[in-house]
Amino acid sequence: MIVTDDEDMAKQIKMLRNHGSTIRYYHSVLGYNSRLDEIQAAIVRIKFRHIDRFNQERHENAERYKAAIKRTDMAMPMEQPDCFHVYHQFTIRSKHRDRIMAALQEKGIASAIYYPVPLHQQEVFTGTGVAENRLACAETCAMEVLSLPMFPELRQDEIQTICDVIHRVS
């Protein structure tokens, strides 16, 4: 715990503990992921006992998404043989991402664009030589990826509803 009456120092410390960011997904400095407090740690200790079941249920939900989404213009997560994806997120890739997200939102269905700015375009890398590169694949992905709802308790009928909305978007 850090205690200070210096507002500038408090702002800097908060930014450092949150990946060097004051605005979500925009990183000014190299920071850390240090946001776990004691209450969250206690909850995680309990939930950790169920991690294998949670991972299996998310994996099953991912397979349901893959079976239900019939769009050929959309990329979905894939697993290599002998690998097991835990599907913390289920992220699709589509040129129609923004329309899909709007249609989901219209139906009250959450979705998210994680990492909308590729790493090489983050302020933290200005002047390092990294930011000057054009990484076309990363830049395209940042414009096309969308994470759908994914959690162990997600029901099959909810997945089907989400997929139905996705199929209606052109």
C-alpha cells in the first residue's frame, strides 16, 4: 500500500499499477498489472479451486460458438493439436465488426474490443524505433476483432441468441 498527499505522485502510481495507462488501452509509460487488492485475492483463492471446471466449461462454450456461427467471412479462434485453449475471451475477426457490435448492443448483449491500439502504436513506444514500424497485420486486427460474451455459466440458448444476431448483420 502506498499513502501520499502528493496528487502528482498518486496519479503516477495509479498509472503505473494499471499498465502505464490513465485511459483504458492507451499506454503512456511502461507499467504493471498490479490492481489485485486483498478482497479480490481472497475471492480468487476460492475460485481457483474450480479453475479446471471453469476452463472446461468455457472451452465447451467456445465449441458451441464455433458450431453455431456459420459465417464464412469471419475468423474464429483455433486450437493447434495437443493444445488446450482456456478461452478467457472468445474473439472473432470480421470486417463487419462495428456493425456486429452495434447489433449486439441494440439487443443488450455485451461485447468488447480489447486492445484497440496495437502495441507498436502506443505512446510508450514512441522514440524506441518500434512505433515507426508499420505492422499491417496487427493494425488490421485492431480494426476487426471483437470479443463475444464468454464465461463458464453462459448457456447454450444465450450463445444461440448471440449467433442469431451475428447472422443478421450484413
